[in-house]
Amino acid sequence: MSGEPISTSAGPWRAGLGRLARDKAAMAGLVVFLLVVVACLLAPAYAGQVARTNPFRSNISGTTVVDGRTVPVLAPSSTGLGLGVTPIGPTWDPGHYFLGADNQGRDVMARLLYGGRNSLLIGVASALLCCLAATAVGVVAGYAGGAVDAVLSRILDVLWSIPVYLLAICLSVVLLTGGLRVGPISLEAGSLWVPIGIIAAVYVPYAARPIRGQVIALRNREFVQAAIGVGASDLRIMRKDLLPNVLPTLIVLLPMMTALNMLIESALSFLSIGVQPPDASWGTIINDGLGLLYTRPAVALAPGLLIAVTAVGLNVFGDGVRDALDPGARLRGGV
């Protein structure tokens, strides 16, 4: 990274933000992610004002306009025995099936934007929930030590030993069968909170371990021992002394966890055990386009491309946040 050095008198957060702002790659990754977010938030405006279509309703007998001609959205198949129908391909006209239609005659571009809203919501919400749960487990286990640490660590080890996708698939199958009811909390099988909770749960061990290790190193530091010496309660020490010191780790983990969670959500939805109809996500749209891969590849390729672009943007931004908040990592990397 280039630019004038940050003044040593600046606080650590201000100095870190300054380094992050000068990291062009990280800023580019953030801009890419924000552009995707803004585009998806404008899905209702695009569907209602531009495409004038309902992306969740079949349009099997519908028509559209291409080069001034009225054509059917689903045309009779011209290959093989001529059975079935072939959806209209990309017209590159925002008002008339920009990316074509799927096998139900629905506008792919409109569904792509609506699906992105759910994919982004699940990715961000599950990352936040995962980081909150991992922080609680990691701080308590690292600070308490002894039997508490042993029990929590063994639970994390058991979860860690199960492959992520296998654990997520098992939880999805169970919860999508009858939903979840715990006391006053009730989740229906089709609720978006089901994949959010599942994805957050399977990644807790991966986020809790580094936090626990950091807390173990911190609990023997002078400021923690001084707080213990003056009689501060365990809750106050964890909240006032330990939590602020693990916050940079959480901030680094958040964008990377969001990217990972979006990928696992897409995989679960592709297998029909993630987002459930009538909702859509990038994973469900890829599944819709699987049977059209050779005739209308845009249906499956467009959401896959958006998943890749969003994940790369988040990972590049996450790398920049890590370098900005951990100068030691920058030095080790030769920056």
C-alpha cells in the first residue's frame, strides 16, 4: 500500500480506517459488494416499473416484444422430437426479458434481483448471528478455563468433526420437515430464519476457536489481572476488558463469513433444502436453470456469476480489513 503514513498520535481505530481507505483493492471489493446490494434492493422497482412483470408467477402463455415483433415467451421446441417448449433467450432489452425466461416463463433478470435480496439477507444475517454466538462461546470458554472450557471445547470439536455441508443438510432436512418450536419461538418450515439459523450454527466452531485462543492469551495480561485484583466481576471483565480486544477479530471475520454463508446457502437452495418456494435465491435460480443449461445457459450462469463476484468482493474487502486492523499481518506479508 502507498501513501503517507498515519500519524502515531491517531487512535488505533482511526489509524486502521485510514489504512483501509488507502487500500484500493479493498475499496474496490467494497464497491462491488455495495453495487450488488443496491441493485438487489431495487428489485421491486425493476420488476414493477421497467420489466413490468411478476417474477413469482408463471407466464407460460405470455408474449413479449423483440425488435418490434410480438413473440411467445415459451416457444415450441425445435430440437429432437419437438416435444416441450424452449424459453425465450436474452433480449438485452431491460423492459423485455433482459436475460430471457426460465421454463415457467418468468423473467430471469427480475428473479435474479429478488433472489439476490434473499441470498444477501441470509448471508449477512447468518454471519452476524454466527459471530455473536461464537463470541459468547469463545469468550466464556477462554476466560473461564477448567471444566467450562473443556465442555465447550469438546462440543465445538464434535461439531468441527462433521463436514459442514453434511451437518447443514441434516439440519435442513429435519427443520424443513416440521419447522422448529422452542418455547415461545416458532419457525415455520418455509421461513428464511430456518436457513439463517442452520448456516449460523454450522460455522460457530470455525469462528469460536480463534476468539477462544485470543481470550486465553489475553486473560494473563496485566490489565486483566489488575481488574481481577481490584475485585471486578467476571461479567464486567469479559464485557469491558476482553470483548473490546476481540472486536477487531470479529470485524475481520464478518465479511469472510458472509461470503462463506452465501455459498453454503446457494448450495442448500440448489439441493431444494434451503430457501423454499415461493421465495427465491441465487441457488434456487441455478436449480431452475439446470435443465436449460444447453439451450438457455443464462438462467443458471447469471446467478452463478453474481455469487462469484459478490464472494470475491467480500473476500478482497475482508483481506483489506485484516491488513488494516492487524499491522503485524501487513509486515509479515511484506507490505
